[in-house]
Amino acid sequence: MIQRPKGTKDILPQDTYIWQFIEDNTKQVFKNYGFQEIRVPVFEHTELFERGVGDTTDVVQKEMYTFNDKGGRSITLRPEGTAGVVRAYIENGMASLPNPVKLWYNMSMYRYENVQKGRLREFHQIGAELFGSSSYEADVEVICLAKRIIDSLEIENVKLMLNSIGCPTCRQTYQVVLKEWIADKLDKYCETCKSRFEKNPMRILDCKEKNCIQLNQEAPVILNYLCKECKEHFEKLKNTLNKLCINYEIDSKIVRGLDYYTKSVFEFIDEKEGLTVLAGGRYDELVKELDGQDIPAIGFAMGMERIVELFKRKETKIKVPIPEIYIAQIGEDANIFATNLVEKLRNINIYAQKDVTGKALKSQFKYADKIGCKYVLTIGETELEKGKANLKDMITGEETLVVLNEIELAKHIEA
């Protein structure tokens, strides 16, 4: 038997209702905040991610699904959403639109990484990107948006963690200090961290190896090296969040795993398991880095698989649609009539079903009961002649003689 590839997951009907509930709630929140949906290709030229995500990141170095197409071009399945959205923003001239430009997406991503709880090789993210504002007010808006999504799902025990990693100028100063601090203990770090030491030492702080995490406990804090502009930006962000009564904690170890981030970075963490549910930050240099105009931006992404697991933990019952009426029939003429009647009911938005497998009448009733139908209408030769049939309430057992007309049926069903 052919099985699904490792690191992928089938989302079965009993779970798709949860996914749809989350997606519908999230979509409504985006609408309320003025964000519009964008859809970008599942694969892009590899250069986009090498330049956009950063060639020193784990994503680019270890995790991308990259291949040459039949034309010899290097192609990569998208490992994250921001780079593709920025490419679309530039290529389609969206910088000429009124600022800010607010976009959201719901897409599958692909990374070849170790499969564990909360991590798959095909996974799904819902994300948002806001282009055209360098103000801390945009940071506030995006963080409020992220929090509103989590609140709309009534997910508890999720806390906001906040940090600033500065701009390229103050980050350069910090990296000198960080390298001096790491240098005398570099031999104790993992090989990946050693390879990052010269080119991008801040990535060392993002290492997930237990030994490296321990070594980094006493590392210099970047907040102590922010330039005046970055410090002021961060202070205004914190002050506004305080006034809005949005609780947060400062975590100076948050640097995010992608190279494009600048200034504010944030994560929403599940307090019970310590896993990141939603994360993002400002990336003021990325549009320019990908040959666009010098336009600041900020965004986030949340992992659907983790959100679904958190939602299941709440034990909230999602209302699964059940058929409002099942039409059972006896004989060929009744079958044709029932088919026509079912279609007419569906045309007026009544969830209706009938047998399509040739079941006997008794088996049709059993099936209707198993799938939770509210009513069953039984049609045979006698019912066709009279133009009336018994409509049975499957909860009370009560039967009502009704006219075989979709409008009359709808009145009884919706009463």
C-alpha cells in the first residue's frame, strides 16, 4: 500500500471543520482590520529565498526543497510566505497603491526538517504583511491584529514575547560585542554555530541545540546596544501596548530564524508547552533587498497545525453540518422524483440527501439515522399519486403529512 510521504498529514473531514472554523474566524478579523487576501505560487526561483530569507539561516542551508526544472532553472517550494509576498508586491507595482498596503495569506509551506510534534515537512501558515509604514504604530496594529486572532478563537495560556533586534547600524555594533563574548568558547558550540560565527553571529542565539542554548544564557543583550532611533521606536511600542493593556514580556533572546528582520520582533508562545504559535516582526530592508523601492514593512505568520492542536485542547465542540432532510424512496419513479426534489431543495439552501447506492428502504432509514438527519421523507408509488408523503421527525418520531413541494417542505423544516 502506498502511504503518504513522511512529514505530511491527511486532514480528514472530522478535522476540516476545525480548520474551516479557524480560517473563517481569522478571515473575518483580517477583514475588520482592512487586510486583503493575496495568493502566490507554491514554488519560486531559488534565488528569492536565498536573498530574501538569508543564506545563513537553517531554512536555506538545510531545509529547502530545491530542484532544477526541465529548463535547468533552480526552483524551490516555498518554505515561508513573506519572501513570495514581497516579490509579488514589487513585481505587480503595489508600491503605487495608497499606503499602507495590507495583505494576508493562507498557504502551505515546505521544509525538509526533523519530524516532531508540531513540525511537519508540509505545513500551513496564515500570515499578514503590512507595507509602507516605518512607524511604531504599524507594529502596534499588527500585534493587535495577531492578538485579536488568538482571542477570537478563545485560546488561553498564550503569552506575547517582545524584543528589538535593532537596525543594521546598531546591530553591527552589537555583533562586534557578541563575537568577542563568543570567541573564547566557540569550540564548545555546534558545527552550525561555528559556521555562522563570522558571517552572522546573531544566528547563534537562535540555535535550538541544548548545549548552545545553555552557552547563550549569559550572552550580551542587544537591547543594551540599540541606537537612539531604534530605542525610541521600541519604547513607543511598549508604552502604547501598556496603555492598551496588552500584556507582554521582554525576551532578549528572540532574534527570529530569518535574516530579514529588523527592529521589533515578537512571538506568541503557548505557556504549557513553550511552543511558538504565532511569530513575526519588522523587515524594513527586505523590499529594497529584493530590488524594490526602499519601503518598510512588518508582518507575522501563525502555524495552523499548532493552532488546531491548541483549539482541540479547549474541547470546544464545532458544529458539524448535518442533513436537514433525507428523502427515502421505493421504486424507479419515486427515485427520479426524489432526485428532482432533492435538487430543488438544494437550490433554496436546504441541506438534503437521498440514496445513491440502491439501498432497501429499511437500510435507507438506518443510514439517515447514522448521519444525524433531522427529517426523513418517504416516497413511493402511493405518495406520488397523492402528491403527499409523511415527513418524520427523527428526534421525536412524530410524522406529518406534507405536500411534495420544496417550498412546503422548507416551511416544515425551518419551522
